[in-house]
Amino acid sequence: MGLGIALRDSKLKRRLFGQLFPSYLVIVLISLMISTWYATKELKHLHINQAESDLKARAVLIGNQMNGYFLSENFKAIDKLCKELGKKVSMRITILLPSGKVIGDSEENPALMNNHKKRPEIITALTGNTGNSIRYSHTLQKDMMYVAIPIIENNKIIGIGRTAIPLVYVDKVLKVIYFKIMIEGLIIALIATFLSFFMAKRISKPLEELEDGVERFTKGDLKYRLPVPNARETSSLAIAMNEMAAQLDNKLTQIKKLENIRQDFIANVSHELKTPITSIKGYAETLIDGAIHNKEDAQKFVNIILNHADRLNNIIEDLLSLSSLDQESEYEQLSVENSSIKDILTSAIQLCTVKAQSKNIELELSCSANIQALVNPSLMEQAVVNLVDNAIKYSSPASKVLIQGMQEGNEAVIKVIDFGCGIPEAHLPRIFERFYRVDKARSRKLGGTGLGLAIVKHISQIHKGHTTVYSTVGAGSVFSIYLPSNQITN
């Protein structure tokens, strides 16, 4: 029985290998043939263009030498010069009158030559342009490449200069190149044959190994990876199974991470809401117990209750903003328009002016008017307001906050710079997390909800941008919003 299975497996291997190896080889060889055909075609085109450019350059030089002879109508000297130059440059040179009559030729007696006015390159040259033609020469009885140019004097065509070479010169160069390409192609074909054979052999894998791996996956060992086989059937299947296991492992890790984040978030929200609620309840009970009859205490306690109510309202508004941003990001419902960055910064500064004036802080704007980006203006304004408000909170009285808009390469950048207390380096990686605070007591005292920077991060992300922060303790911080290049218009 074992022998029968082995024989069947052997037949299966031969059958699958017999399909894979020729298929790979045919694909590679066809690709190689197409590439070789295209390369030879382009090389021929390139050499012909180079030959035409060379003929044109020489025709211009020869035409310049003929001007004086045309003016004196010394046609014998023109013919003599053609023959002398033709021997030196190894090309045929022909000089004609505008009528098409040949007055000089490097290889033939002009008197015995037909009128050339109807030659294609001559027709083009008589229009004032450079004429090109590849055709059979009945005079020389061979294929020739011709380039003709007008010889002009005082804005008048006084003659035609034509240079030509046999195509056999170009063919000789191309034959050498084609031979090299053929040799290299054969070498590549041999390499491709070997690689095709090797790849076809690698695709098979014993089914027992795959079964063992699947068993481990079903038992929850998603860290295990099937070895990619050197045999035939199971290589792609093993890779797919490994990818599936990796994806499942990542998803489970993400689910656990999200669950931890959810639990932390619920704990943070509960704590943030419980603190003001506890205070409100305590002061309300104190008022009920009789403090309401003491006007001074009653006023003080009511103000405290109002402050905590404002704090609750701010937390709820920020949570709603984050929820809205998450939905817009998930469903890609963000409405954007081409907006002036300077206008957004100006509007944000106006909203923060009163708070800045209360601490005698100067808000200084620096932004070119031509910097624009495809954004949602109100959301981007909210992000800037959050950064400026944060900078004001942590800046000393009578200091300065810089708000800058600039273009760095293909990115629009918004920077908010303060010269306040700064942030310790250990806190920078988590500064944009929800409810994360460097100094919790001070943040609550200043009225922060712990969500402002998280909102900034979300707004930049739904614009396909990103945020950065650099800070030095005791010197200040620089918060930046970067917008991607495909959203910039200058």
C-alpha cells in the first residue's frame, strides 16, 4: 500500500512538474523574445537617427564651404571640392541648383546625372527644411540614406547640399550588436531554463508537513510558520497558510490591544467624569445642608459647581468631536476645499486672542498668502486652535507664541511654537494619546480635558497628514501639522 501511494505521488509530481516547468519556460522565453525584438528595433532606430544627424551636420559644413563658389558660379570648382571631400569623409556628396540640376558629385560626373528635383529629400530641402530619405540609388545600385539641406544666401535658396551613406554601413554596426544580443539572449535563456526548473521543483512539499502545520494552527499556535517547501504542490499553499496565520495572529493582537485601549479609555472617561461629578455633588450637598444661607460661601460654591460643569461640558464636547472624526475617517465623508493656510491661521488666532490677552501673551503670525491646501477649513481651524490654546496654557505671562505656515518641499506645514515649560522627552511618544497628561494635576487646574492633542492628531490623519512635536524642558515646544504633497497647490 505504501509503495502504491509512493508511485501515485511520483506520477503526480511528474505530471505537475511537466505542467509548471514548460509554462514557466515559455513565459520567460516569450518575454525574452519580445524584449529582444523591441531592443533591436529601438537600436536600429537610434543608429539611423545618429547617422542622419551626422549627415546633416556634415551637409551644413559642406554647404557653408560652397557659398562662395555659388556666387561666382564656379561649378567645376564645386564638383572638384565634392570629390575631394567625399574621399576624406567616406560619404557621397552632391550639390544641386534649385532647379534640380546636379553641379557637383563626389562619385559621378554631374553632366551625366539626371535632374534630382523630384527626389523626396530635395523636395523637402527646397521648402527651406532638412530633407531625409532612405531609398535605392539607381546611380550607385545600392540602398542609401540621404540628407539634404538648403544653401541660403541673403534669405534666398541658391542651392541644395546633399550627403549620403550606404545603409550597409549602418547594417554592419547593427549586425555586430545583434550578434551580441543573440549571444546574451542565449545565455539569459539558459539561465531562465535553470531558474524555471528550480522554481518548478520548489513548488512541491510533502502533505504531511502541511497537515502538521494546520494542526498546530487549529490548536491556537498561530506563531508557528510552515517551512516553505522545495517540492511542488504546497509551496504557494504553505505561504498562503502562513500569511493567514500571521493575519489571524495580528488581528488577535490588535483585538487584544483594542480591548486594552477600550478598557483604559472607559477607565479614563469614568475617572475624568467622576471627578467633576463628585465635586458638584459634594458642593451641592453642602449648599443644601445650609451653606446656601451664607451668601459668600454660596457664591463661592456655585462658581465651583459652574467650573466643574464647564469641565464636564468640555470633556463631552471633545469626546463627541473624536467620535465624529473617527466616523469621518472610517467612512471617508470628509468635505474638503482648496483653502488658504494663512486665512485658517488668522481665524484661529482671533478665537484665541482673548485668552492670550488675559495672560498678556503675544500671538505672532508668520505665513505666506500663497500657501494653500485641500482641507476642511473648520476642522483645520479647530486643530490650530487646540495647539494655540495649549501653547497659551503652558506659556508664562508676558511671553510669546509663534504661529507659522510654510512649505517644506511638497508639504504644507503649520507650526505652533511656545517658549513655556517644555515637555520631558520620555513623555513625547505618548503626548497625542487620549487623556494622556504630563502633569495631571496642573492640566486639570488649567482646564485641560486631555483630549485636545488627540483631536489634533485625528484631524491631521483624516487629511492624510501627520503631527510631530519637539520640546526642550525649560525652553518650550514646537507642535507641527504636515499635509501631504498631493494636497498642495501653489
